[in-house]
Amino acid sequence: MNEVLIAGLYVFVLAAFLGYQVISRVPPLLHTPLMSATNAISGISLIGSLVTAGAKYNTTSTILGVVAVTAATINVVGGFIITDRMLKMFKREAKPAAAEKK
Amino acid sequence: MSAQNLLIELSYFTASILFVLGLRGLSHPETARRGMFMAEFGMLLAVIGTLLHRDIVSYEWIIVGLLAGSTIGVAMGLWVPMTAMPQRTALSHAFGGLAAALVGVSEFLRHGEHLGTFKVTALGFEVLLGGITFTGSLIAFAKLQELVKGTPITYKGQNVLNGLLFASAVVIFVALVLNPGHTALFYAMCALALLFGVLLVLPIGAADMPVVIALLNSYAGLASAATGFALGNNVLIIAGTLDGGSGFILSILMCKAMNRSITNVLFGAFGSATATVETGEEGVMREVALDDVATQLAYARQVVFVPGYGMATAQAQNAVRELANILEHRGVQVKYAIHPVAGRMPGHMNVLLAEANVPYSQLYELEQINPEMPTTDVAVVIGANDVVNPEARDNPKSAIAGMPIIEVDKAKSVIVLKRGRGKGFSGLENPLFFKPVTGLLFGDAKTSLTRLAAAVNEL
């Protein structure tokens, strides 16, 4: 059996359990930000595409890599910005001044 | 391990930890932003670490991709309105799927027949999941953006065709694992994945989108995790699994909130024109005058607003907030009841109301608000239908039987803001509208609410 596979499976299963614990605690209130946050985080596939885009394996690879880098970067950058924009809006009590001014 | 590799691994390791801590921050609105800063920092570290990779020989194309992506990302991040959040999310799942699939294709092209069984399997999963997510999310986006009609698109033998497609994809996948060098098989699998994604989402109605978006979220994450297996990269496995798990948990929560199974959502074509419409009790809808409603609201002790997708389409969230402000000034206790599947994605209503400056301490979940319904003077239903349909509770034969509902019919008075006399998405008659306790206020929700606010002010 492949050692990389075994190590990968350990990581996968442990991450799944950990993820279950962490994510079950997110209240329904924050489910939309949760979705855009995990989306931004899974834009980590960016690091795979960075190598593909910069390695000059062959022309096709480079083109695919550049498209992949673009797509993943949109998710990372856009996802984190939007998540923060949403999270900023959640307030326990309405700030009277801000509410009046609108 | 060279110093360079050590640095790279260290950056990935730190990033993994920061991602988990970041998501943990989301367990409370107070800590959420700080959590996200940690995750952002983790991402930055991982990207910088990767740029040290010894395979990277030229940076020009990387910079092009990063710049293009950042420009589009910043633009979308700053200017997409909150009401369009479901579409944006669907679109970003498409990008995620695409990125994973492309890396998979490129890896396959590079190594071809030299790939071992394990790596081909990982690449296969990556391309399959990535492809399905890409086209499936594009269709979901088109439906939510109303480029394609939101009702289910069905035809005879649809499930059989989809089943066959899926089965052939699996067969090709197995054949590919046995003959990794067979490029034609690989392309056939890519094509099938893309086609399957389209056909999978087409028959699903717009109101079932919360489940579909969550599920596509899960696929996009798993595609990233498969990339991690293919590249032997742990941070990809961890981040992908977190995303995949999160989407999976959300889709299960959404299904529970509708008392339906995932199979029913995916293959049931719920709410299509063919769904039988059972007209249980016919009755008269009692229309109420605006001034009467204003008086009721003004002299109530507790008012509960129940928003649905109709509030989003009417852009009525600010009007709700203004009316609520006026009521609160008069000493009325105002609460909002949020059904988990109200809207087009998980948590949709919460975000819209938060944007309209409603403090989250006033947003109540289903289980919290139902016990308070009997002591509520007025429940105002804004563009919601199925989530307040008492059939779900009372009629075991109903298509939505067993779906938990917000029991507005137990309130002392119910006001339903409604555009017309039409039925809800499920095509079901809603007996709530015929109950003696219910009054209907017809018209555009935003206009009605604004006029209500003015009327209450004059009292």
C-alpha cells in the first residue's frame, strides 16, 4: 500500500471529524457567512494551480494553470471580502446613530 | 528535507491550524470576524509558501492569474448586493470546481500512463467532482439569476437517463484506473462529469436551491480534497475536507428543515407542474384594510415578522426595519422568526435583515419562536408561504407533511402580505390563508410596509 495514501487518509478522516465538531457549532444565523468562508478557504486549491501555472511543464499545462489560478483567486479574494462584509453587519444591538442616519 | 521545503511545509501546517481556528470563530458573531482574519492570514502564508516551490520557474503567468483573479474577486466582493448572495455563492462554487478540475486535467496530461493506481483514482475523483460542481453550479446560478426558469425542468425518463449517465461515468472511471494511460477514457469521463452536472441540477426547483447549493458546496470542497490526495498535499486535504464537511452538514440541516431526504430533493422534481394539487378546504380569503392592520400593530404587545423569499424579491428588508423601528418606539416588542429554508440559501434571511440593521438578538429560530406564538398579538408573514403552511403539521397526506413550520396560525392575529392569490412554490393550497385568524393584505410587500409605517406614525 502507498504510504502517501495512508497518511492522506488519516488526515482526511481526522479533518472530517474535526470539521464536524467545529461546524456543528456554527449557529443558523451565520450559515451564509459560513458558506462563503468555507468557499474562500477551499480556494486553497490555488496553491495546486500556482505550481501548475508557474512550472512550465508544457504550454497546455500553463494555460490550464493560469485559468485555475484566476478562478481560485476569485474565490479566495472575493470570498473573504464578502464574508467580512456580511459579518460586519451582524450586530447585537442596533447602533442608534447608525440606524437613524441609515 | 531542504530548508526551502521545510519552510513550505511549515507554512501549510500553520495555515491548516489557522483555517480550523478561523472556522471555530464562526460559532459566534462576536468572534467571527477575528476568526476570518486568522483564516485570511493562513491563506496568505500558504500562498507565499507555495511560491517558494522549486518547480516554479517563472512568475509572469502566476502574476497574470493572481491579478486577474484579484480584480474580479475584489469587484465581486465589494459590489455584489446581499440579495444576490445565493447567485454569487453558486458562481463561486463553479469557480472552485473549475480550478480543481483544471489542475486535475493538467496533472493527467503531464504524467499520463506513468500515474500509479492511487494517483489516477485521486485525479479521477478530482475531475469528476470538479466537473459536476462546475456545470451544476452554473445551472444553479442561471436559475437563481433567473436566466433559466426556476421551476423544475423535467421530461420522461429523466431519472433513468441520469442514472445511466452516472453509471457510465463510474464504469469509465474504473476502466481508467485499470488503464491509466488511456487518454480517451479520461476525456470521456470529463465530458460525462460536465454533462451530468447540468442534468443533475436542471430538474431541481429554485426553492430547493438551499439544499442544492449546500450540496454543491460539499462537492467543491471534496474536489479540493481530492486535489490534495493527487498532489500529496495535506493542507489541501484539510481545507477541502472542512469545506466538503460543512456543505454536507448544511445540506442535511436543510433537508431536515423540509422533512425530506436528499434523494427526494435531487430526484423528486418537487414543485413541478406535474405535482398533484390537492385542494383540501376551499374557503374565503379575508382581505384586510391597511388602516386596520396599522391599528392592530400599533396597539400590540408583541409582533413577530416572518420573512420568506418574497421579502428578498420585493427588496422589502429595509421597509420591515423601518416599520419595526416605529413600533419599537411605541413600546411594541418586535421579533423576527427565521425558518431554516426561508430564502434561497442557508441563512439568507439573516443576512438580509442584518444588512437592514436588524440586531441579531431579535432574530429567532423556529424552535425558539414557536412557543411564543400563542402570546404573540400579530404575526406578519412577508412573502413566505410553505414555511407557515399548517398542512405540514395537520395533514399527514400533504406533500410537505412533517416539515417543521413556524406556527403563525397560533398567534392571536395573522397578517399575510401577498402579491396575489397564487399558490406557494410547492403548488399547495395554504389553508392558513382561509383561517378566520388570518387577514390578507394584497400588494407589493415593500409598498405595503412603507404605507403601514406611515399609517402607524399617524396613530
